Amino acid sequence: MHKTVLITGGAGFIGSALVRYLMESTETTVINVDKLTYAGSLLSLGEFADHERHQFYQMDILDADGIRGLLNKYQPDAVMHLAAESHVDRSIDGPGEFIQTNLVGTYTMLEAAREYRDSLDGEKFDGFRFHHISTDEVYGSLGETGLFTETTRYKPNSPYSASKAGSDHLARAWQKTYQLPVVISNCSNNYGPYQFPEKLVPLIIHKALAEESLPIYGKGDNVRDWLYVVDHVKALWKIVNEGTPGEVYNVGGHNELQNIEVVKILCSLLDERQPRSDGSKYEELMTFVKDRAGHDQRYAIDASKMGDKLNWLPDETFDTGLAATVDWYLENQAWCEAVSSEYQGERLGTKG
């Protein structure tokens, strides 16, 4: 196991889950780099923000000198690169930030890591890994059948997915051209505690509790594979420690559901846990709104390589993971309010 890891985006949704997991379940020292944009918060680190094995630096991954300084100071055994602009709707309204962070930022991280690794020798040199964390959206949209595999042709359809596809290509090129030991993972839709409330699951919970309409794009028949965030970070830790440089690993939750199905399940869970005062059902708040521009119809991941090569399977079913997620949000409304100062549930992505 790597003893010291530099994580970018460690105050975001998936990154903070990774930090919490490493603090709870390993002896790893984490150097956490996050710009603390709207979607990043130290509150997401919970009790581990001040942990003795956790060092936080508010830093933009475009700051090449700053990144090089941290690598040289802490001499990490691996870099886990999660920092990214990740919301499709925001990429439609303002693609420039996505190009800068996801493309130029990844280039900056790869170059800093290459320079740092070249300064190492022996086991430290051989053991270093650069783990680039990406998304299944780079593959585009599936029809009614089929699954994304690690060899599926890239066909991104949004500014977000295009920027992530580009960053994947950079990571692969640095592995092939410069022999930087890169592993890449592409994951399906994550859900769980501490997710910024612009994403579907926390947005629906937040709006339902506020007795607001629950917006569903188009017909609500877009299909996604849902992955509980704790299962995802366990997979990431396996990949960076046991994965083969140059390989790609798809991480999925084995839970294909239409968006409208997810919303209905959320409504049912809320009906059980916090019924509406007038006795009506949360599902009655559902409304259908104009679809997102370029909305991909279906994503589905074949995660068999993770099971065959790295002996990983998700621990949570969608039912158990979503129930735990709803319970967490009901118990942590203060966190939601604290991180939502820059987003009040308004519709984004209307420029397309």
C-alpha cells in the first residue's frame, strides 16, 4: 500500500469520500489539494479535516510551481487526480472553466508528476503511480443494449465529457510517450453523502423537503448506472495499488435505472422517513421540464475487469446505498445549507 498519496480535488464529493476512507481504513498520509470552488468544502471532510495524517492545501491545479513544490516536499508514492469541473449543465453554460481545469489542469499535473518521478530512484521510482480518475460519459451514449467496456470508442457529447475525454487522452499519452506509470479509471454516476446539491439525488431530496417541484428532464427515461461513492473509493484504492500501468478500469455499480425511477424511489424513501404534513406523496411534486441539450440517453458499464483482475465488487445494492444516502441527508441538513450559498436549486444548462 502506498504510504503517502497526493490527492487533487480532495474536498469535493468523491475526493472527500476518498480522504475519509483513507483516514478511517488505512495508515496512509494524504496531501490534499483543492481549489475550494463552489463544489469543494472542508466541511465534507468531517472529523478528518484536522487529522494528523491529512495535510490540506488550497491550491489550483493550474499552479505548476505550487504542485511541484508539494511533490518535492512530501515525496508521495502516488498521485490520485480527481480535481475536475464535473457538472454537465454548468459546462453548457460556461465551457471555458472545464477546458482550463479538466484539460490544462490535467496537463499541469502530468508534467509535474513526470518531473517529480524523474527525480526518484530505486523502489520509489518503480513504485510511483499516477491515477487519473475519469467518467463513463467520455464514451457517449448507448442504445437500448450494450455496455461500455475499457475499449469502447470515445464519443463525448457535452463540453464536460469532451474535456474529460481530452484529459484521458493526455494521461494515456504521458504513459506511452514518457513512460509515466499511469492508470485510468472511468466510473458511472456516483451518489452518496456530501454530494453538492446540483446533482440529481441530493437535488431531489433538497427540493422535496422544501416542498418544491421536482424537475425531471424530458420524459425521465434517460438511463444511468448508479455507484455508491464509498464503493467507488474502495475501487480507486485498489486500482492505484494493484492496477497495471497503462491499463484502464471501468467502475460501475451494476444498477441501471431510468432517472424517473430514481426519483420515485427517493420519493418513496422520504414518504417513509419524513412524511409530508398534509399526508400527500412526494411523488406528486414531480414535474417534467425541457430536456438538457445533447442529453445522452443511456450509460451502462461493464465492470467485469474490476472483478476479474482486482477482485472488486460493490458492497452496496442500490436499495441499501440510496437508503443510507437519504438517511444521511435527513440528518445533515445543516451541511446542505452551508455548502449551498452559491446554488439555490435553479435550472442550469439552458444555453444549449
